[in-house]
Amino acid sequence: MKSVVVFGGLTWAFLSPWVWAQEQWVLPEVRVSSGLLEQRQFDAPGSVQAIEADRIRASGPQVNLSDVLSAVPGVVALNRNNYAQDVQISIRGFGARAAFGLRGIRLFADGIPATTPDGQGQASTVSMTSMERMEVLTGPLAQIYGNASGGVIQTFTREAGDQPEARTQLHVGSYGLRRSDWQGSARTGQVGVVADYSTFSTNGYRDNSAARREQLNTVITLDRDSGTRHKFIVNLFDMPQALDPLGLTQDKLGTPWVAGTNAMSAGTRKAVHQEQVGWVMNHHLQGDLVLNTRVYRGDRSNLQYQSSSTWVGLDRKSTRLNSSHTDISRMPSSA
């Protein structure tokens, strides 16, 4: 545990034989899993910021990662309330040139990459309602995760408790905002299950800016022994409608709620559907040597209608296997 000692009247200690009594506070220890090994945040050889569940819950309806990432040093998260273009995230300048979404930043959900190998991804596919912790790794140390020179964002689903539990949330806001969430968790012996289903819809402040999406996130954990953990992940994301109001010209700045040129006539919009399943195993071989293995499959389809009456469709399917081991060796200290 960490402790902070504060000496009152430090200046007067040199002028008087009396020394004020010291007061002591014990600060909670923060542990991170950067580098595939859990360790104290102070000992991690890089810049790591951990965001806990209480802060995520207090961010609002838990729709956009920008609501919690905006307070992380070195991270710029721009939410333009345009769900057809998603949140733009940059870490220390990496990703700032991306027109939308993520570029040059790796996003992991429960150990499964949510970005393509070139670092492109969509932050909206992460389930914030069932998130227990988020970690942001910045700087050159992010290279251990592959093509992620800008940084890494990791999210972790909460663990199932000893007792069965059910949760529900409902958020209602202006311009037709509706956010609902249903969660259930249970544990039987060494097996824990967390299932979360959430929906979101809004009419939007501007014309042609409505959006609708739903998401299912399920995590099953199996602890066979004290040194081995298996995790099975199923994540489904469906956004059948995300209208794009486009940008405004200078002559329309006086009416910011209107849609851009040709947005209404061309029906500018985007539809995204993503399915991802995976298996992750962490096995402690000996000491600090850990074997990490994951197998996952992802299907993502993206269909976008543009203002020029053209459309762009992308359909990606991938199956990947990754295995790595990590060891921490500590140099002996001498007085």
C-alpha cells in the first residue's frame, strides 16, 4: 500500500524546537494489466491511465468513449454527435488526421482486438454499460501490441459476483435520446457469466442526424486452477441507421440545426454490423512467466451512402490466432 506523509509547519521547524505532529493518509493501490501482466501502476514502464467503473458510470448514459477519455492526459477525444462518423480519438497526436474513428491506435475488448491490423477501428463497438475498467497506454511502449505507435485502449468487462445479479438502466434525454440496458450475471463454481444487452436511439439535434443501434456483450470465465483462466467472449454490434447531416457552409452557420448540402436529398447515412467471438487463455507457467493465447473471429460490414449519390460498402472477415509469453525480471537492488 502507498502512504503519504504530510508535515505541518515545515518552515517553522527550523525556527522553533517544536515539531508539529504528522498526519498520515493511506491511498488505495491502483493495479494495471499493461504488458499482459498485472502490476502496480507506479511500476509499469510506461504511461498508463486506469479509469475505474465508478467514473465510467458517472459519465452519463455511457454511449461515447469520449465522455471518459477527455480527462486522460495526452488523449483528445472529439464527439461531434454525428454517429455516422463516430468519435475521433487521437493519442499524443496519433490519429488526429483520421476523418472519423480510430487510426494508428489499437483498441482491445477483453483481450480481443477490436481494430483491424492497420489500426483502424470504431470506438462505438465497445460496450460501456458492462465495462469494469478501462486502461489507456500511451507512448512507444504501445509497440508491444503491434501496429499501434500512438497508443492502446483496453476495456474489461466486469466479473460475475458470488450471488446472481440483475441490473437495468434507462436514460431519457432531449431530441429523442433513449438509452436502455439490461444486465445479468451469475457464478457456479469456477464458471462465471456476464451478459449485457443495450439499445440506443436519438433523433439528433440537426436535421438528418438520427441514429439507432443495439449491442450484446457476453463474457464467460472459467478458472480451472489458480494459474489458468479461460475467457470466452461474444460481442454483437448492430447499427442499422446512422444518418449523416454533413458539414455546413458559411452561409448556413446562422441555422446550425439544418443538414448540409445534399444530405437530405441524397439520404446520406451509414449502417454498421459487427460480430466478434473469441477465446483467451492466460496461464502462469512459473514465477512471473505468463503464456497468453487467443483465438478470435470477426465479421464487420460497413455500408455508407454519400452526398454524391454514390455508396461505399466494405465487408471484412478475419480469423486470427495469437500466442505470446511475457516475463518480468527484476534487477537486485543494493544499498
